[in-house]
Amino acid sequence: MSLHIAARDGEIADRILLPGDPLRAKYIAETFLDDAVCYTDIRNILGYTGTYKGVRLSVQGTGMGIPSISIYATELMRDYGVKKLIRVGTCGAMRKDIRLRDVIIAQGATTDSSIIRNIFGGSINYAPLADFTLLRQAYEQSVKQGIPARVGNIVSVDRFYDDEIDNDKLTQYGIMAVEMETAGLYTLAAKYGAQALGLFTVSDHLLTGEACTPEERQTSFDDMIHIALETAIQ
Ligand code: HPA
């Protein structure tokens, strides 16, 4: 058992899907996995291990924001030896050519989080990157499913409500979308020598103010989960 995860040694698979919302972890486990067993419910952050197409796989909530995902990602890699971590989340689109329900793969994760400064000191602006093998596999899977993913740079912000951030500048420099966790996941995966990937569906649009209906959210979420599961078992 680690500080925030109740699993015993061996109860977590070496590959894991990481939604922010713990109830999404429950949904994924109950809908897509066979023989899923809950291994943790500390703070209601639920985690399950089961199998997908015969391959052992786990799924666990991370909570919102880099501080929260950092706790779970660290314990999963350091204490349970997890080697492949795929975040499955939603994001807000920041460019006109990105549409609601698009699937996005974060090739890189720009951030305003202090995690980079805290680790590297003042002069280094480390670039948190996806694992290329996972990225390629996920992209190929998205093409196979007929929903080619958009691949590029996203921004992992510290504040959901942020009146000061310059979104226009970020867009001008190619940032496709905004979420709140991936830069932390990529940086910690590099530290622990693990593979990490961030996959998202666009749930809202910052330029137009549009948002998915609950039904649209569910369908596009399921499409993304298929991409993530097929990638995780390779
Ligand atoms: N901001 C931050 N995180 C998000 C958003 C957003 O607009 N949409 C989904 N995750």
C-alpha cells in the first residue's frame, strides 16, 4: 500500500488508464474491462484492475490538476512499478480548426505550473513530451477507428478560472487545447523512465463558447477509450 493508494503489491497492472474523474474510472472498468476488481477507494479516488482482450490493465482516477495527478502518478510508478500511463480526459479547444468532439493527442504539454521550475531551477524551460511509441500507436488506432486524432501542443494550466492568461498568444504559437494535468504526467514519467500519453476529447470551445451535450460527451469519450485501450495493450 502507498500513502494514497490502497492496493497491495501486484494488484495494479503495469499499464493504466488515468481519467481525472474517479467515476469515469468506475465506468471504464465496468463497461470495458473483464473481471474488474476495485483496489483502492481512498478519498473516493477509485482504481480497478481487470483485463481487456485478455491483457491485464488498470484504470484509476487522478483528481484535477497537476498537484493531484502528481501524487497518483508518482505512487503508481515508484511504488507499484507501472510502466505505461495513458491519461484519458477532456479539454477545451483553443483554435478555430479544432472542433467539439475531436480527439486530441498531446505531443507536448506547455505549462504555467511551477513543477518545471521546482525541478529544474530558474533557467531551464523543460519541454514535457509524450512517449513517441504510444503516440504513434494511438494515432494509428485513431485512423483505424475512422476518427483521426489531432496531434500537437496543448497547455496544462494551474487555474481553470484564469482571467490573466494570454490565450491569444498561446493560440498564435500553436497551442491546440487546454487541460490541467498532462505536463505533470509527462515530466514525472520521464523521471521514472515510464511511457506516458495524454488523449483527450474536446468538451468545450474557448473561442465559440460551445460545449458538448452530455450524450455527445459520452459518445466521444467512449471513442477515445477504445483508442486508449487498444494502445495500452500493445
Ligand atoms: N480549461 C481547463 N481545463 C479543461 C477545460 C478548460 O476549458 N475543458 C476541459 N478541461
